Amino acid sequence: MKLKGIIRLFLLVLAFSCSRELDQPAKVRTIHYKARVGNEALTRATVDGEKHYIFEDTDRLYLEASGEDAPKLYGVLFLTAGAGTTSAWFEGDLYCAEEFEITESTSLKGTLVNADDKVHALANGRVSATVYPQEGYAPDFATAVRYYSDFTATGTYGSHEFVISQKSAFLLFSIRMSNEEVPENAPVSARLLNGDNLIWNSTVTALQAGKLSFVTAFPGGNTYLSDAKLSLSWENGAKTKDFTLSDKGLSANNYYSISRSTLPYKGFRIKATEDGTKIHFNYTGDGIQYSLDKGDSWTDYNAASDINLDAGKEICFKGLRANYKNIKNDGSPSNKPVFTADKKVFVSGNIMSLLVEDDYSESTAMPEDAFNGAFYQVQLDNDPSAPLVLPSTVNARCYKNMFRGTLLTTAPDLPATTVADACYASIFRECPNLTSARCNLREATKAQLENAVDKWLVKSGSTTMLNNEGTLYCPESMADVWNTLHKSGISIGAVPTTWTISTYPD
């Protein structure tokens, strides 16, 4: 009987201790409490196109009184409804010291705690202070917000309504090197330093050859990085790379993209041909950034002032705009091109970086009116050493009037093989210096071709063709169609008689 009594006593003690979520004060009253919790921007629900939700079955809401009263009122609430949504109900017990008087307006602080959370932890019945790991990283932003966020909320005891938001700041690193330099699955030691102070270090895996992508988090944000750098080493220290970071303040509830590369930037670039060239970009927002160090570091563009370049220097641009349409209601170009330059400049690189930042390729989809009138009357030419690259896709009016009135001598290649409505209409109109163009359209009828390149080689007005000598290069299969358009004094899809039509194999 003594043994059974001891076992029974042990089980009672164990059950009682397991039922308590918190270490309760000696004298306490228990208050059953229910709270409704919603979310703000930059939570799990929004960081990844709503592919991640804020509330999960394993979420718990830790509530405590604000400030010095925190030890007098606290408790853990469990999710009871709303998993997978942006608004959920939590329920559980609050433990209140007997001498503490609660009113309807008593301020409460909430902290969202998840079983997989790498930041918050329950220690001795209390949520520990937010301590970010010195090792480990997130492979993408959504994962970083989900596991490394400081999800907190404020409310009052009587309202039972709380709004969760994350108070962290994030650095999103994208490092690009040659595929041979960093092979696929190579482990790379990464260290982030602020001056001489080590902020973070870990071993990052190159999931793709030559490419490292990872995210680090800063609790509460409000951190200032000055004289900061990212140091990488691999192959037992035989190979190293250091990337400096611009001075930057990190604010809570914000993220910062940091792109660095040892490769030449392949996106859209402008090169000055004379010292003291003033360049002004006429668009802001939509992720438009510029770089003066060939893509190693990027700055948000605000069009506050001109950017000055000396001869041979480049400025790189990228953005996330839907298009750079520059036309009036009647379809003619307006007087606001994408950028202006007070002296002749060269353009080069892939034009699609202006639409999709770094996620472009030869087959990137082209939206309608993407560059309609974009460079109208700008003093530009195609860079002979690194020409402007256009994608192999077209859409309605996407290049209409694009280079109209410019200084082009050799046109960028037009690589698309299929036609779209007025896709190249007036593209080289009023370009008196033009002597060469290459159009790869195939399997197009005469009518389709006339529509696609309507007025594209007009000198002035609407019918006078360019009268300088030049060459049109086209596929062999299209020679007969182009020859029917080899005419003088018309504009609809014509090639001036002063030009030669030369073919190349399909």
C-alpha cells in the first residue's frame, strides 16, 4: 500500500505540474481569457504573395501586462480557430497576482510563439528575450519572416482584440560569381561584420553554381550598418571574397536587398561618350535602382538630380515597371522619354532589366506597349562593343516609336521570329544616321509584315523614306516578302530603295 500511495502521489504531482503552462506566483487568481488576433503587413500572410499564412495550429499567444506590471499578469493562449487564415482566436488562462487590479484599459503586450520559431522560447514559464542566432540563415525571405520574426502586438484587457506585426529588419543577400568559381552545393563560410564587430556568421550552401542567396534578420530593426562588409571563404580558406556594404539604417518591419556580383552586369546600361555628361531618368518607384559600380551595389532612384558621368563611365538601371509607354492619346510620342542625356551616350545590355530586375532571359515575356516611345529623341546610339539586347518575344506595340529621332547608326538586333500588332512600327523613324538593321521575323505574310514594321524607316513626315545607304538583314525564307516592300516614297512596311536587302540562313 505504501508503494501504491507513493506512485499515486507522484502521478498527481506530475499531472499538476504538466497542466501549468507558467510558473505561477505564490498567490494568484486564474482568469480565463479569449482573444481575437489579426495581422498587419510583412507578416507570414503577405511576404510571399500570400503563399504563407500567419496563423498555424502550433501557434501560441503569450500575453503579459505592459512594462513593470508584466510579472503581475501573464499567460499563454492556444489557437482554437482560424488556422490558415489572417485572423484567429486564441484561448487560455491568464495568471494574475492577487494584489494586481485589472481594469478594462489595462495594457497588454502579445508575443506570437510557434513550436518551430527560432527566435522566441519559453523559459521557466516565461517568453525569453528575443535572441537571434549567430549561426544559421534562411534560404528565402518568406522563411526568414516565418521563423526569425519578432511577432508582437499590443491591446487592452477589455477589448480582446490584438494586431500582430513583425518588428524585425531583414537583409536579403544575392551574391553572384562565376559557376567555375563556386560549384553547386559548395559550402561557403559567410561572416557579416560591422567595422570590427562580428554580427553574424554561418556556412551557406551554394544551391546553384556561382550563386549564393540567404537572408539574415535583426531583432527590432533600428540598427545602423557603417563600414560593414560580407566576407566569404571556401575550399578551406583557399578562396575568399569580401563585399563592402553601403552605410544603411535598418528599420523594423522592413527588408533590404543587397546584390553583389563579380560578373559584368548584363542588364540595361548607359555609357557616356564625353566628360560631364548629365543623365536624368524620368521614372521613379516600381523598384527602379541604379548602380555606378557595374552592378556591385544598388541605390533606389529618386530623380532628385542629374547623374553626372565622365567619358567611358557607365550607369546601370533595373526596375519592376509594367512598361515605359511614352505616347499621347493619339498614339504619337510624348516629350517625356525614359531618360535624357545632354550629350551623346551609348546604350547596351539586356533591356528587360528595366521591367523584371534580375529575372530576365532571352525569352522573357514582353508586355504590350512595353517601350512604346521610350527613347524618343534621346541622343543615343547602340554601343558597338556591347550592343543593346532585346528579347526574342514581342507584343502589341511593344517597340513602337522606341528609338524614333535618336542617333542610331546600327540598330539593335530584332530577334523575334513571330509578329505582333505594330510591334516594330516607327521604331527607327526619323533616325537619319541609321545604316543597318537586322529583323528575324519569319513565316509572316506581306500584310502582317507591313503592319509589324509600319513607318519604321521613314525619314520625316509620314511618307519620305530614309535616303542614306544601308542594309537590311533578314532570313532567307523572308527574302521574297521583303523584296516586295523594297520601295521608294511609301511608308507602310517599306525598305528604302537606297538600302540593300541581304539574307542569312534560317
